Amino acid sequence: MLVKTYGSAVYGIEAQTITVEVNVSKGVNFFLVGLPDNAVKESQQRIDAALKNNGYKIPGKGITINMAPADIRKEGSAYDLTLAIGILAATEQIEATDVHNYMIMGELALDGQLRPIKGALPIAIQAREEGFKGFFLPKQNAKEAAIVNNLDVYGVENIQQVIDFFNGKANLEPEQVDTREEFNKHTNQFDIDFSDVKGQEPVKRAMEIAAAGGHNIILIGPPGVGKTMLAKRIPTILPPLSLREALETTKIHSVAGLLGNVTALMTSRPFRHPHHTVSDVALVGGGSNPRPGEISLAHNGVLFLDELPEFKRSVLEVMRQPLEDRIVTISRAKITVDYPASFMLVASMNPSPSGNFYDPEVSTENEFAVKRYLNKISGPLLDRIDLHIEVTPVPFEKLSDRNSGESSQTIRQRVIKAREIQEERFKDELNTHSNAQMASKQIKKYCEIDEQGKTLLKNAVDRLNLSARSYDRILKVARSIADLEASENITPSHLAEAIQYRSLDRNNGLYGTL
């Protein structure tokens, strides 16, 4: 008897349906074909134990299982339940009439309990698109899959529940999640706030501009001035996620297996803070079985790299293409996957190896040591960071001031208004939602400047020896400054403020004396 059951493989953040064909014939053998990896091959032992512990068995017959398409490698233990139900249906231990109408996924424990899988959300989306009636998966993954409408999602705890369902002995209730209600009931509440920050008004202003346009930013200052404290507060002033962004972000975290069973939808912008010992693959993504890296997990949110020069240079350089294209492409011999990577980069660094560059009485570093330290960060990478901000120590008078500064909520309202202007501006532009995402053609269209502004910018380019990319960055930042003031035109004052945020450009600025 031949029976077909259906599972799914996730490549990148998209799912592809896998057809599991189970054929039972005379003989005593078990063949599993279709390019399975070791984890899939080992499923025979897990299935055998799980079935025996629930009163069923793999009969002593000739069983051939093909996982199609056969030229795509099948990886992981999530096919256990798919294979087990196929075997039971083909050997007539359960009713096989309806199994082909359902997507079935889950890892089996030896007692028949189900363990969670990765990528439940993209699998559910694909199942709905292909017209499946429902989706059986572990209880822990049910909430994230249930945000997909027009698909019955059944979260089950063990294989016996699935068997009883197909045998008509039990009625399972589909998991119910109202996506919009789930999205709206979560408020963006934070334990930290910009009102906690004493002084640093110029830095707060720069961060507001960065948040308003989605710009990358780097903070330069000695140890203890509050660089990390400031960076961790950036999410508190970013606009809330839209429903589209929330679904995108949830999809990536689902593939990475980082969603718990508490929430169905990510409603806060991610904030990723990898250690400086992170590897290339961990940051960008990849591996023999490609998985999203930190920059994709930060999609629609913030990637914070503390002590930037301490990261391996090779790790930093692999970010150059994602920072420009906002997507990561990972190529392997038989497959190429894309992960979205539209994140806001926030970095921090000391001005010298000891951090005491500003204090000649304390610093003992020579010119060569400082230059070598700075050269750990390449010019092309700095070009891709829109704002370079100097953070200086806060005087005692401001540290001891008991008055609170401006709250994150107040700053956030201004940022939201600026983003609303940008959404309206780019409503007819594909894949452009903020000023930082503008391409050259859009910069020419939306960042026009008058003759006085052109003169100012020309002088800056000549004096600072700016690259063409830096020139574009200045225009983008000036556009964001204008949006914060609800100004239709970019004025020379907007340009002047944007230019001052290029302190790390070569032959100038913070290290121009070296």
C-alpha cells in the first residue's frame, strides 16, 4: 500500500513542501531515501520506540520511504511525526483517508511525546498557500503557527493524539490566535529611559536623528562616559513595529528557533548585542545547514557592537555588503538562501587602546599605537556609518543634578512624526521606508539642495576628502534632520549639522592631529 504524508523544509526564511511517500510490500527491510541527513536516518529508532510505547509497531515488512523532491537534502529531526504517521497509515494501523490533507511535523521522544521544531511560521504560511486543510505540530509551536489565518493549526503533545484524530476517536480544537489583537495588546514598555541619562544633550540629539531616519551610528569616547547606556536606550525611541514588520521579524526568529510558547508574534523591535568574540558565521549567518545570524536576527531592529575595534577585522568586513543591500545571501554548492538584514547598526569604541586619548596627563600611547588601533576599522566600513558621534565625560554638576532629562516617550513622538513623513514620501517606492534606505536615484529626487547648500557641501567634501558614499550619507542625514523639523526643503543649517557628524572620516576631525 502506498500512502503520502507531507512535511516541510525551511530554506532561508521560506518553506518548501516535502512529500513523504511510504510504500509497504513483501519482504523484511526498511529503506529511507531522498537525500536524508543523519538526523533523519536516525528517526527509525525514535519512531520504533515511540510506536511500541504507545501500542503500535513498525511491522516486519518491506518498507520503502521516499522524501521528495529527492535532490534536496532533508535535515533535522522534525520529520519524525511525518514519517511515523505515514508508516501507520501505509500499514493500516490508522485510517489513511485524510492524512494527505494535513501538514505534519514534529520530533518524537521515545515515549511518543513531541518536541518543538524550528520554522513553524514559514511552514504554516506555505501550508496555507498550498491549500492544506490543517497543520499538526508540537504544542510549543502552536501559537506562532496559528497567526496564519485560513489554516487549522493543531498543537499536540504526543503522537497518540494525532492517531486518535485520524481514527475518529478524538476531536482536537485548533489553536486560535487573533493576529491583530495579539499585535495590538502588546505595548512597548521598557525598563530603561532616556530620562535616566544625565547631560549628553548633543549625543541624544544625534541619536534622535539616527532613529528618525534609521541611520547607522557610532559612538566614540573614553570608558565610563555612558556609550553602552545610551546605545541600549535607542530601542525606546524607535517607532513601534508595523504589523508587516512584526510578521517579518517573527518569521526570522521562528526559523532560528528563538520563539517560546508564550507569544505568537514579536511586537518589539529586536536588540541584538553579540560579544566581540563572535565568528563570521554567527554574525552573518550560514553553516552547513544555513541559519540566520545576528544581523538577520536584528532585522527591523538594532544591532549593537560594543568596542568595535575588538571585533575581528574579517567579522566586520563581512558586514559591508549587508549594510549596503540590507539582505544576506548565503551560497552553498546546491542551494542559495537569502536572509533579510535591514537593521540599524549602533557601534561604540574608545578613541585609543587605553581610552585615554583625550587626557594627555593620563595617556601614555604613542602616535603609532593610536593609528594602529584606529586602522582596525576600515574606511569602507566607516563610510557605511552615517553618524560619528564624540561622547565626552559628563561634568559633576550635571551628574549630581536631580532633575530628569527628556523622556524617551517625548523623543519617540518626534521620531514617529518624522517617520510618518518618510512613509508618505516613499509610499510609491519599492522596499524603501526610511531615509537611510534611499538609493542614489532617490537621493537625487528627495534631497535637493540650494546653491548655498551646494557650496557648503563642496567645501566639506574638499576639506574632509569625503568619498562619494560619505557625500550620500550626509544628504540622507540632512533629509532626516529636515523631517524632524517638518521642513520640506533641506536648508544649509541642516547640511551643516549633518556634516559635523562625520568626525571619523579620514584626514580630518577627531583624529586629524595624528
